[in-house]
Amino acid sequence: MENINVRERIAGCVADFLNIMSKRLPDDVYDRLCEMKEAETLPSACSVYDCMFENIREAVRLDRPICQDTGLIQFFVKAGAKFPYLSEISGALEQAVRIATKKTPLRPNAVLPFDEKNTGDNIAPGSPWIEWEIVPDSDSLTLEIYMAGGGCSLPGKAVVLMPSAGYEGVCDVVLEAVCDRGINACPPLVIGVGIGTCADSAGVLSKKALLRKIGSRNPHPKAAELEKIIKDAVNSIGIGPNALKGKESVLDVNVEFGAHHPATLAVGVSFGCWATRRGVLEINRELNCEILSHKKTLEL
Amino acid sequence: MSCENTENKKVLTTPFREEDIRSLRAGDVIYISGTMVTARDDGHKRLVKNGVFPEIDLEGLALYHAGPIVCKNDAGGYDMVSCGPTTSMRMEKFQAEFIERSGVRLIVGKGGMGEKTAEACRKYGAAHGVFPGGCAVVAAKCVEEITGVEWEDLGMPEALWKFRVKEFGPIIVNIDTHGGNMIADNKKIFEERKAEQKKVLSEKLKDFH
């Protein structure tokens, strides 16, 4: 296949998926919200859940983005080293964002620093944001996509602690972020926590944690335990939907880690709102696309 | 407060009278009909810091912290696609002066606002209410017509969009003119519980590693 056609094919497929992602939640987020709505007993919180579910239904019925803030698009690319069209990927992703901005439509959210101008098409240096990972023996392409909205990005943080702060220090960073700006970020929240050496690695790991499925646990038993400890602590604060109080405040807490230097303990925390719009799309070497994150909600 | 409950709705119409706003209490659920105007970070900065006023007289109207998605229609105007509220706290720096200079009576957004805004609400007879965050399609359905736009040079999210709404809500009154500031009060409770949880965590993590 000619490279120009390859690029258009990938771009079309990704633009279609961005359209779906902006209008339907991923299955795991939807299922967890159903569970939380069911468990809620406070009348004012129940009413907020009613409104959220009416919004989910109406977004599908009227074919409109669930939330007006369709975010700055972030692609976490897992590219098989044997995928035949590696050089076409970044151009195709940019093209996909351009198409979806016009067709879906996505809100133009890319503002150029210093000029302070909105580019109007979501294309700018760093928009879309692309992170690369090469998968040695694979010949396919997996895209994990996140629509980074303003409200849920505002509470994000990365700090480097002294190791003596320990895991208590890690939890402190999360709780402070939740109670400071997190309460305004459309709770119930998804919380991703990254632990590593530097502010940058902890930050990236926290976003990878946010991309992990709701209900999945870190394979390391201690990390999984920490996920539960933080989740219980945040739920005990009783923030509830829209910070109007309620039984549960988090969809889930996921922890990802990398080695930390003996002299540092870096913590990153990333947040997703109740309408966390993330998705997973797989494209094989024949350029057939499969949506992995939205199966049930495509039937809504 | 259910979105689908159309009975016994308390509906206020613009231009709001001062006594109507002063009769509201934090926690009340209201719906509004009439004119809403959007302004976010840049709009507040332009009015307060640069002293530039829009053509529309904001006196008695509803200010909406929102950056909608709109699309051009065949008639040359705009249609509302999706317009949920944005985080109100970002506007805290300029809000009090915005209220004083523009005369808006109701501010709608999401999340809480600070003491400076609350003081301006008491002084000038204004209120702040929250619309459920992320419920952008429910909000857009209450918009009858986009009647105009100003400051388009700021880009779609930051421009000042003017629209006519019918029974826009539910809006939960957050800051009233009597000292009520619901989310700020909630935040104090959350802070207390956070302090308790830190003690619990300290105990749980004692032998963690």
C-alpha cells in the first residue's frame, strides 16, 4: 500500500474512534458508575448520578460529546517493532485529531504559550501529545488515548520526596491533591499514582496508572495493597459526586512504579473525572482496527 | 433535584431582581430562563484587568463559567452542541470585581468559590450556583438559541457566548447573600476527615515496608 493511503487509512480509523470516545464512556468506567449509583443513598448525590446518566444517554441519542471539554488529545503509542508503517504513525495521529476536531466536533483546546492564541484546530507543538513505546516482537499498533480535560488536569502533581517520607508521604501527596483541587474536578474521580525517581518519570507513571482498567490491580501485592489503602482513605472523606458529599468518591486508584533512586522518592498523581474519556484501539499490520475499550457502551 | 422532575421547579427569569437573588439559600435547587453569557479566565481578565466591557449589558443577567462547543449553522449563526460548566475557582481572582462592575446577579459554574466572591455576593446581591459537572448535553438541551458572540479573538472556549435558555438547570445554589457557602463548608468537613484519615494511614502503614 502506498504510504499516503496508509496514513489516510490510519487517520480515518483513529478519527472515528476519537468521535466514539468523546460521546461514549469506556465499558469499565460505565460499569463502575452504575455500581456507584446503585450504592449511593444520599438523595442529593443520587440526583447528581441521575443527571450524569441522563447526560450519558442524551449524548448517545443526540450524537454529541458527553462533556464540552474534549481535552487535549494524548496518544500513548505501543508500536510493534515489526509494524510495517512506523514512519506514518505521527502524521496519521495529527491528521486524525484535525479530522475529529472538525467532524465530531471536538473543542479546540490547543493554546500556544507566549502567543496565548488558540490554534483553532487542536494542532500545535505538543498537541496532540504523543508518547512512544516500542514493543519488540509485535507487528501491530496499540493506541491508548486520553482526552486530557482542564478540570481533571488541574489537580495533577509531581513532587520529589525524601525517602524518609515513605509511603505515608506518598499518601499525603494524593490526599492533599484530592482535597485541594480534586474536589472541583468533577468527582467521583479516577486516581493514577506514579512512584519513581524524578518528577518527570513519576508524572508519566501516574498517567499510565490512570490509563489502566478500573478494577485491575497492580501485580505487586504491596502496590495493590496501597491502591486499596488510598481508595479507602479517599472514600472515607465522603466527597461524593460534584463534591456535594456522598458515599463513594473514587472510581478506582491505580498505582504504577519504577525504581527510585536511594536518595529520592518521587510521586506523581493524575486525575480523571467521572466522565473519564480514554480508549484503546488496536491496528494490525493489515490496518484493520479493533476497539478494545468500548464494546458494551457501543450498544447503548 | 432530579433532572427529569419537572414538577415544582423553582424557575427564575432574567433580568433577575435583587430581592429574588437575596431570597435564595445555599442548597436551593433552581432553574433559570432568559439570557446567559459565558466568560472564563480570559473574559474575566479582559473585563477586570483591562477594563474592556462587552457590548451586551450584563446587569441582572446570569454569567456562566463555561467554554462550549458550538458549530456554525446554515443560517450563518451558531448552534449549541455541548456546554457543561467549567471550574469556577479559576475565576476567583477576578470574580468579585467582575460582579461589582458588570452587575451580574447569578454566576453558574462547577465546584466552589472563595471568600472574596462570597463577600461580593453579599454586598452586591449576587449568588453562585453549580450545575452538575460534565453534564454538558443536558445543559445544551436547555439552550434555545445562541443570540450572539463577542470576543471571538479569544478562541471558542474563551469567547463570550450569549444565549437564551429555558429552565436551565438543575442549579444548586452554592453561595447565597446570607453567608452560606456550601462547597466551602463541605471543604472544611473534608479537611477534617482528611486529617483523621492521615492518622488512620499512619497506623496502617507503620509496618508497610
